[in-house]
Amino acid sequence: MAKLNINGTVREVSAEADTPLLWVLREHVGLTGTKYGCGIAQCGACSVHFNGEVQRSCQIPLGQITEADKIVTIEGLSEGRSHPVQRAWAAVDVPQCGYCQSGQIMAAAALLAQNPKPADHDIDAAMTNICRCGTYQRIREAVHMAADIGTTGKRG
Amino acid sequence: MNRPVLEKNLKLSRRDFIVGSAAIANGGLALGMRVPFDAAHADTSASASQVNIWVAIKPDDTCVIRIARSEMGQGTLTGLAQLVAEELECDWSKVTTEGVTPGQNLAAKRAWGEMGTGGSRGIRTSQDYVRRGGAAARIMLMQAAANQWNVAASELTFSKGVISHAASNRSVRYGQVAAAAAQLTPPDPKSITLKDPKNWTIAGQPLKRLDTADKLDGSKIFAIDLKLPGMLCAAIKDCPVYGGKLTSFDESKVVGMPGVKKVVRVKDTAVAVVADTWWRAKKALDALPIVWDEGPNAAASSATIAEMLKDGLGASTTNGDRHNGDALKAIAEAPKKVEAVYSTPFLAHAPMEMMNCTVKLSADRADAWVPTQNLEASLAALSETSGIPLNKCEIHRHDLGGGFGRRGGTQDYVHQAVEIAKSFPDTPIKLIWSREEDQAHDFYRPISQCRLSAGLDNDGNLLGLHVRISGQSINALLNQKGIVGGRDMRQLQGYYETPGDAQLGYDVPNLLIEYVMRNSHVPVGPWRGVNTNQNAVYMECFMDEVARAAGKDALEFRRALMKNHPKHLAVLNAAAEKGDWGKPLPPGIHRGLAQFMGYGSYSAAVSEVSVSPQGKLKVHRIVLAVNCGHMVNPGQIEAQAQGSVAYGLTAALYGEMPVDKGRMTNLNFDTYEIMRLAEMPKVEVVLVPTYDFWGGVGEPTICVVTPSVMNAIYAATGKPVRSLPLKNVKLV
């Protein structure tokens, strides 16, 4: 029985040590906001915050995680979709199908935590998740808006 | 509602249903009907009054608008709700939506019309009857208020869900009269005068989507996320070579693995592992020894398929053409000739949510939860493969994690899930394809080659044009009745003479456009934009080659051929103007343009690119103009146009599904590369609606993206690009 700190709560999980965190979250913990898109760390749909860093959860086996590791998923990012990134995403009407957006939002939140006022080239470098609907232009706009909300407290 | 009573009255056979699926809905019939909504599936609580099939209103004035089409990101749900709300004259802030299921639609004799969502039809082919539905509900609400006050309905006014009688200074909210309105006889829909779109206040506005909130916090449940009591999960492998079969598998190697319940043969070609979780099922499947009979296509390759297509370029018989004058003679006699051969590859759809379907079969009941662009086709597939009558089947709606044409008529993954579920009665089985399976078993964008030749006079005027496409047919695999007398005109999409849908915007004095069918063993299907993509590349890139040979500017050369096509021309002019055509450029930046028509809408693009001395391409800016006639939500039209740039440019830069030893390669995103945010050019969408027709939005713009970029590369390097993807082309 492994113990995982997910969204501030310690959860007990019974699964094989090689089970990727993605599938632990989806199938053992019941948090399905983190998405399966490729399984090979290409698409970023499975992005979570792992000790404050954005990570592709399809590449983190359960056996390498300890109770000391802090995992935050899209469900734990904020209360009531109040994170500046979520507010900006709503204001800009970013999502189309929405499938990749959990990962996009987690990547953007991690970027802003490291760099509260990113330039376009910082966004280019950090936002490497795949979106097949092609919401990239609005993602860029929303990251800038989230930075404004985060630094000035302006409402999104 | 009392479902069994309705079922008893159900006279439609499955054959009627499937045949009927292809027909356009009779909106008038739908409106006149009383169709109780199935409370078991509806969010509308008992307190909501169903005014008609499109509108239910709660005492707190919440307007529940019913949506029959599928939502896959394209925004149709919001647009359809805007159209109903516009005529309903309700308060937009009180609007919610509710999906109609195909079982409900079947029980109501298709009162909600066609549910298929493809071909950019979601709004344009349902706009009339959904608007009438909203208007009919408003008329009934007004009449209910008039009856209550004992005044004539003509004395009443309405605004934002409030009905007023000025003479007596009374007003009432929709929620207060909805129950009474629901008892009234609906008006004859033909008697309803719809609002002039010029006077729209809800439709036509760039309103925010209604379906965003739960996409922001992970709470949206896609079909792939579904969890049902007692559910088991399945992972599947189909024979990697199309036409091959499953010979055998060694179940003993995996039965003891954690969570594994069973290994199931799925028809003749596939094997699935069923386990308590999908990860465990997939792990066991990967460990399962499988022997395939790869069948007659095991030696096929991209090279053999290319040879087959090349043969078609010289074939003596064709499968559809359009012509005027004598193009071959005109070209032969022309003082100047241009000739080129282009090619485009197979492409996978790769929606982010891979194919999946959950099925629960009982003795006399079948349920499926599936992301589908055609809910009624899913229902038919569920019934057909389970053997359970249609009226004992239901499809539970989930919005799709992308569709792009993959999840329409074929329903292959639904058939598979039902087959697997047959081994587990009363147990929900969730089948999920791995990304690799999704890439290996798509219905791909058809491959083709195209030879074009043109003749010019000494002044650079186009005398004749001959276009011959040799390529794979979608109809041959999926819709044989679309091939009439050996002619498969769908392959010439965008080259038609007839106006209105996908008309060629050029008049050429001597024109011959031909299609030669050459089908490989690889299955093909509609891919966002379908044949307009390849056909726009061939026509628009060759136009630039011919213009250059004529010594003319690419825009001026086209304009001379477009005098009789004012709508095509207006959109091209709009793109050219906003795209600064002819104006000075920064050093190293070059422009290209393209125009084309599909799905009833007109599109044009001007792209700006640079090509480094090492041949590295960067697309800096794309100005994309579109005339889709009426605009229901300009914000979503813009979003679709932006998205089409990403989807189209991904294909242009990277997209190809090569064939090796009979099987598809590039099975995940490491090899089937997808454009990322850093490569997204600045997209400026120019909306130039003429408000005199209803065109599509999801697909029309994608086809001009790639040729405009290819033409900009040609401008940059002086070398035409004639094959895709660009990653394989040495640009300098």
C-alpha cells in the first residue's frame, strides 16, 4: 500500500510499482481531470505539479513516489476555479474540446509560479503541450492575462 | 415520461431508422409534435415545463435548450442555443443546455432531426427548425400570459424572458407561465416569421461558450473518464496489417497478471484483454503473445502505393470529371506550357481523446457511452452488433475530446466494444484504444497525386488547364452509393461548376478536371476539410506556378479568372488587403496566398514566412478571411479559423502516415509530430459575411492554410514545393 500526498490529502493506493502516476490518479484515486494523450511524455495532457514542478505523470511510476512528494492535479489547483490561469482561460474562452486543457492549465500555472511576467519566448519554451483543436493563440493571450491577474490582482 | 408506452407505439423498424438517418429532418413535423422528454436522462427536473421539444423552462426562469448535435470543441452547442434563445427572446444568462439522446430521438420519430455532426453542417442544416422551435415556444408563452390576463396576445410585448401588458401595467416572467404554455397547442411552424438576422441580439454576437467551466478544473467527464459500478476495462490490438487476421494468442502467459479477467477474440481480426483497470489490461495485452496472419497486403509500402497512384495519372479511364472547351488541345497548341506533379500523404486524425466506448449488455437492454459525431450511427451499431432491438438500446452522450471526422459513420470502436461486452453480461466494459492503436487503425485522409498542366498565350493569359487527380476514394470504402455510374465527384470537392457548396472560383476557357480512382488497402475517411485540403493545395499552388510563368502577380493573375465569382473574389480581396498584399515586407519575409471554397463558405489566406539559408521554415503570420454567410457566433468562428490553422499547418509541416510492410507507421506523437504553441503563427481572422446564405465554419478555412504557406515558400525560394509534409522537403 503506497501513500501519496495528492492535493493536500494523503491517499492510500494499492497498485503495482510500475503503474504510472497518470493511471494511479485516473483509476485508483478517481481523479480523471488528468488525461491520457500519448503515454510517452509527448503531449502533456497528463501534466501535474510534482513538488512544485510541472511533470508528465505518465512518466512517474508509483514506486518512485513517496509520501513526502507533493502532487497537485487540476482538481487541486484552486477552489472554485479561482486560480488566475483558470480565470484567464474563462475570460479568453480558450477551450474548444477541452481534453488537453487540464494539462495546459497546469503547465501555465507552473510557468507563472516560476516567472510571474513571462514574455512570449518564455511562453513558447514552457507551453509545449499538444492541443489538436488549435487553441494555441488564445492560450498565449490567456497566459499573459493570467500574469496580469496574478501580479495586479485584476479580475479576469 | 412513461417510456414503455412510447416504445409500444414505436413503429419504426431498424431499417427505417437507418435509411431515415440520411434524410434531413422535417422541422415542421418536429415542432407540431408533443414529445415528452425522458426524465431518466434529462437534467430538467419535474419542475421544468416542456414548452416544446427544444425548450423547457423552470419556475426560476432557467431556460433549458435541447441540443441534438454533438459537441467536439467546434462550439455548435453554444451556437444552436443562441439561435433558439434569439427567437425565444429569453434572458441569455438563464440559458442552459441539455443533450438529446438518439434513443429519445428515435422514440419521438426523429422529432429532433438529424443528429450527425460532420461536414460543417451542425448549425447550417438545423438553423431553420431550431429557430422556429424557439419562436414557437415564445408564442406559446405569450399566449399563456394573454390567457391569464384575458387580453389579446397581440397587446403584449416581450423582452429578455419577461412578458408585459403596457395597458394594464402588468408583467410576468417566462418561468411563471411556462406550465400553462406547455398545455397549449403549438403554432404551425410555417406560420412563424423568423427575425431578420440584422435584428439579432443574442445570435450574431461573440458570446462566451456555454460549456467552458468544467473544462477548467478537470470535472468534465469525457467518455474515457467514465466510471460505472462493476466496470471492467479493455485494451485491444487489431491486426496491424489491414486485410490480415488474428491467428492465435497465448492466454496462459497473461491470465495470472494483476487484475486480468479474460482475453477475448474480437471478430476475426483483433484481440482484447479485459482487466479491472485499463493500465493492467494494456500491460497484459503488451505481454500477450499474438500470431497474426498478415494476409495479402503484408508487402505493401508507401512506395508501392505511390506507384499505383502514378499509374492512375496516365490511365485511360477516369472516375469523374468536369470540363469545358478542349483543354488538352488548347494546352498542346499554347505557346507556353507549365506542368507539375503534386502529392499529398495519408494523415491520421489523432484527436486528443482516443477512440473509446463503454458498453453494458443485459438480456434485453444495451447501453453505450461513447464520444461520437453520429449518435444515431452509434445507436445503430450498438443494436446491430448486440442483436438487441433499437428501441431497447441507448447511447449516453458525452462531448468529444476532438472529432475531426474520425468519429462519424464508421463506429468501428463501438462494434468492438459491443463484441467484448458480449462476454461480460450485465457488466459495463470500457474499451480504450492506446494512442498507438488509434494511429494504427484510423480511417486516414486519402492519399493522392495530381498532375496539372496549363497553356498560356504570349500575353500570359491562361488558355487551358488540365488537372488530373489519382487518389484514394472515401466513397469507395464508406459510401458506395455516392459513386454514380463510376463517377465519384466527391473527390473533386472544391472544383465544382455548380455554385453554393464547393465551387471552383475560376473560369478557364478550356478546362478539364479529372479524378482517377486508385484504392490501396489502407482505409480512408473524412478528415477535417476532406478533399478540399488536397484539392486546394493542387489548384492553388499550381496557380502560383502558372502566374509566375505568365510573369504576373499571383493575386492579379487570379483576379482575371474570377470576374464571374464575386463572392470568391471578395474574400480573396479581403485577405489580400488585410494581409498587406503587394506592400513592402521586412527583409527575409515572403508572402503567399490562396483561396478556395468548401462547405458552402468562401475562404482565402495570405501567409508570411521566412526560410533560413539552412532551409528552416518559420510561418510568421496568417491572415485568414472567411465568408460563411450568416454568423451565429463570431468569437467561435474566429476560434475555428485559428484552430484550422493549427490543424492544417501541423499536417503541412509534419503530417504523414507512411506504410511499411503493409502496416501504418508513425504511431505516436514522437514520430507523428504535432505543431506546438511556439510554432503557431500570428493568426488574424477577417470575417466578411454577406448575410445571404448559411455556410459552414468548422472545415472551410483549413484548406487555404497549407497552399498559402507553400506559395510563400515558393516566393521565398523561387522553388515550388510539390509534396508534403514539408519536413521531408529540402527547401533550399
